Amino acid sequence: MSGHSGSHRPASRPRIRLTAACAAAAVLAGLMGAGSPASLARSSSADSEPAAALRARAFESAYNLDHPQAIRLFQEALARDPDDPRTHRGLATIVWLHIIFERGSVSVDQYLGGLSRRDVTLDDPPADAAALFASHVTRAIELSERRVEANDRDVDGLYDLGAAQGLLASYTATVEGRIGRAFRSARRAYDLHERVLELDPSRHEAGLIVGTYRYAVSTLALPVRWMAYLVGFGRDETRGLALIEAAARHPNEAQDDARFALMLLYNREKRYDEALAVIAALRERFPRNRLLLLEAGGTAIRARRFAEAERVLSEGITRLPQDTRPRAFGEEALWYYKRGLARRALGRLDAAAADLARARDLDARQWVHARVELERGKLADLQGRREAARAAYETAARLARAGNDPGTRAEAERFRRTPFR
């Protein structure tokens, strides 16, 4: 068993304290990179149709986990129109998504809680990827700034600039671990997209950033919530979720990204049927994205629909050998961990033990291994092996502490004292 070098470690100089919800918000807001394939209807008059079509194909490839093809298509679009901020933003988005894919930050589980409230130290991304992201997000911001400076009521320019700032916030938080710096970019993105909605309420795509941050701020502890409100973030969980739902419902360039956001938020709200419906719609749009099948299994587990979860996860595990594309770091361990959890809940203890042993021996993030050990402890308790269970819970608590997963740590410490039944 081994952890990943990109695991979270507390930084020596914490900055603005944000909760897991705000870190997740940075991820979700950044997903609205440059116009998903859901709609090309709002292309500006300056947009050449070939470049727009290439961008649409690029995002479709990216959301089907074909990242190299997506980058190639964006580069072709840039060759057609090198001064389109949406194409620069789109290419930067794909680079960012590929970095977090390779790090293994691809599961809803990671954003349901447990992320750091302060800056964290992460391993540097590959230098070429970091440089590629920086050059294109910087160019996207420059081009959009120029348009807004010429006309501060230019809705397209305001939208493009806000989307680029949201992407920069996401990268800064999730790749560099600089939560305080991400906060500043996120605030500007929020302000710009609020302005878009004021000028044109039909621009539902702007509701993704505004809604995500309104939702996130509403979940903060009271002192931090007031701090966020005072520096410019609105707070309204119901309104925030409604804005994201509108972005997902109406055809616009952030429609698919809003659906991905709802996949997380409906899980957080325990609205599992709606989460599964969103996942089903996304699977139909992006049939080559095997991670959506993994999320369907995970959501079914949270809904306590364990037989459905086992069926879905078994389907995905059966398909894995035929999918020769690169996998996210720790992805295979997640598949076996989740199926092991479902099988333990169904009372299929031997099959669960086999899955959890497989997950334990595969590379994964430390929080994944912590949850595997927690499940192994529960399994041992059910089998009457109390000493083995205690040892597994102690390992789970240690890994959860290192992997910044306080929920798993608390559960492991509870069952170390009192057996799981």
C-alpha cells in the first residue's frame, strides 16, 4: 500500500480560512471553462463557426476522458482564431482537469467534506502543464480585460473575464493549494458574473459561479460566513442552488458543467434520486466517461441502495480491462473499495474482504486507504475478530489524519472504542 505524494499537508503559514464547501466551490466554478458542447447558441458574431465547432468537440472529448484529443482540438481552434479568449480559457481548463485527474482528485467523496480550511502544501504539477495553463489563462484574462475596458457593459466580455477568473481560482486552490489567493480570484469572478446577471438575466450560465459561491458561503460557520459576506460574497443556499439548477436546465455554454455541479450538491443535500438522475443524463451525453459509472455506484451507496451499487460497480470493474486509456491516480482502488463497502452492507463478507484487500494493495490517495481500512475494521468486527478490527481502525485513523479526512478519523476512533455492529 502506498499513498500519493500529492497528499495534503498543513502549510506553515495559513491564510484566509475557508471550509471544504468553498474549496469545492472553486472546483465547480472552474469547470465552466470555455463553453461546453451543450450549446453553441451564444457564440458571438466574431466567433468563426469552425473554431466554435472545434471547441465543442474538444469539450466533448474532455468530458469523455480523452484529454490528449481535447488539447489537440483546442490547439487547432487557436490556429483558426488565436485571439479568442474562450479558446484560450478552454485549453487552460483541459490542462487543469488533466492535472487533477492525474492526482486522483476525481471523486465526489473528496468534496463532500474534509478538505482543508487553510492553505495546503501540494507537490508541484508537471512544469510543462503548469506553464501551459499559465500562458493560456493569462491570455484569456488579458483578452477579456481589454474588451471590458473598452465597454464595461459588454456582457460577453464580462462573462468571459469572470469565467477566466473562476478557472484561475480553481487552479490556485486545487493545484497550488493556495486557498487565500484563490479567494481573491473567486471574489472577482463572483462580482463579474453577478454583473452579467444584472445586465442580462437570461444569461443562465453566469448563475453557475454566482450560485455555487452563494451556496458555499451559506454552509460556512457563522464567523467565517460573515467575513465572506462582508468582502462581497452573497449568502443564500436556496437561491444559490436555484441558480445552478437554472444553468443546468436551460441550454447554455455552462449547462453540462452545472450538471456536474449538481451531481455533487444533490449528494451533499442527500437528494440522491435527483443526483442519480443527473448522473444518468451525463452518462448518456458522455458514454466514454467511466467515472460517471463510479459516481453512480457511490451515490447508490449513500442512498443505501447497496444491491444497485454492487451491480453498477461490478459493471464498471468488468469494463476496466477493455478501457486502455490512462486512469486517474488511485482510480482502481476506488472501484474496489466502493464495491467492497456495498458487499459488506449486503452481508457478502468474503466477497467484500476480497475487494477491500485488492483496494488496500493498490496505489491511492491517503484518504482512500483510510476508508479502506475503516471498512476492513468493520468487516473484522462483523466476523468477531476484535483485535484485527482495532488494528484496522488505528491504521484508518492514522491515514485519515495524514490524508486530511476528519470524518473517517472520527469514525475510526469511535469504532476502535466500541465495536461496529
